[in-house]
Amino acid sequence: MLELRLVQGSLLKKVLEATKDLVTDANFDCSATGFSLQAMDSSHVALVALLLRSEGFEHYRCDRNISMGMNLNNMSKMLKCAGNDDIITIKGDDGSDTVTFMFESPNQDKISDFEMKLMDIDSEHLGIPEAEYHAIVKMPSSEFQRICKDLSSIGDTVVISVTKEGVKFSTRGDIGTANIVCRQNKTVDKPEEATIIEMNEPVSLTFALRYLNSFTKATPLSESVTVSLSSELPVVVEYKIADMGYIRFYLAPKIED
Amino acid sequence: KASQGRLESFFKPV
């Protein structure tokens, strides 16, 4: 028996919008810790890891660990039928091949339930160890989105370099080149507008802009984004989900032949 | 020319 009641149902809608273009099918895992997902894109270049902690739900009942395979496009179709202010409850029964999404309007005058077929998915989980990163950049998520979008009109890849000067995003394409440098800036009105650069050592890595642009679909989930870089690891692009957890995207770098 | 890395080169399956 599974019953998860999320008062801020729009969070789940936003999570689906952030993941459905990257991953087609995924197993949602439910345990005492929370509602989570780990899935790679079809080319095994990018990975999404989601955690919505159990404490963030108004009601969280998960009698035993359960994994539910869902087609994210179909799940998105169903969640789009929920209003932005609706409370969403996810319900499942042991051994059932369906999951039910219940939507309640804020004043309880409309209650809908949508039953979706589950699917068997052979998921490949990767072990992601805790790591020390060479540099961690925290910046407004809208700024990161803007940079990725702007650069992708010039080139296909971006070199992200962190030095003590700041973080530089560079691209080149047929029409020319572009460089955007963001310096640390803590003198802002609100903390989420700050750009904070923690650098243990300089680092420079190349990534496909197509994936970074896909990650920025999570921008509505958080005012700020954290980009963690290490020369030996995939980049981590993390959006914190207030009071609940996070959505993290991992992207393997381009490697010089 | 740079080639695209794969996640399995960095993380092991569990």
C-alpha cells in the first residue's frame, strides 16, 4: 500500500516537465526515505536523480519498498490535467499494475482520479559516490538557463572554466565564437540572486549544450542552480526543491581524442 | 575533435 499526498502538487508537475524530454521510461522508487528516481538518457551520457523526501509530503505511507515503472510522457499527460494549485495524491497497491493520481482543488470542490498503467523497466542503477569537486558554482537558475540558450545559438558545445577570475562559458561555431564570464557577486538583495564560486583548483571541461539546455527545464523548480565540476567526473547540475529534496542532472564531459 | 564520454566510464553499475 502506497499513499503519498503532496499539497504543493505543482512541484510534481514541474519535475515531470524537467525530466520527460531526457528520459522516456523510468522506475520511481518509494521507500521510507522518500519518492525517488534515477534514470539515464538512452545514450547513457546524462543521468537524472530525483529525491522528494517523505517529510515533505503531508501524508506519506509506504508499507514496503516499491518500484513503479512509468512512461514519463504518459505521466506528464496525466499530471497536466491537475491544476497548479491542486493537491496531488499518488496511490498504489502491492502487486497492482497501475498507479492512481488523485487531484483535489484547493477548496475541495473538484476531485479527479487518473489511473495509469505501470510498465516493467529494466533499470540500470549507477552508484554515484560522494565526491570532492574542484569547483562549485552557485548562480541564479534563470541566468544559467539564459547562458545555455544563448550559447546554443552559436555552437554545439560549451567549455566551462572556473578560475579565480570567475566562471567562463565559451563556445564556437560556424558564425564565430562567444565567451560569457560570470564573476562572484554576493552583494545582491536576495541570496538567490547571488553568484558564489567555490574553487579548490582551476577546472575546465567541455559539454554538449543540448543536454545542458534540457537540464534547464528544471529552472521553475528553484531560483538558484549549483554546478559542480571536477576534471575526473561528470558535471552535476543541481536544483534544490524547497523543503523536499532535489533534482540533479549528471552529464559526462566531452573527452579529447 | 572531442568525443562524448559515457556515464559508465565514471560510475559503476550497482
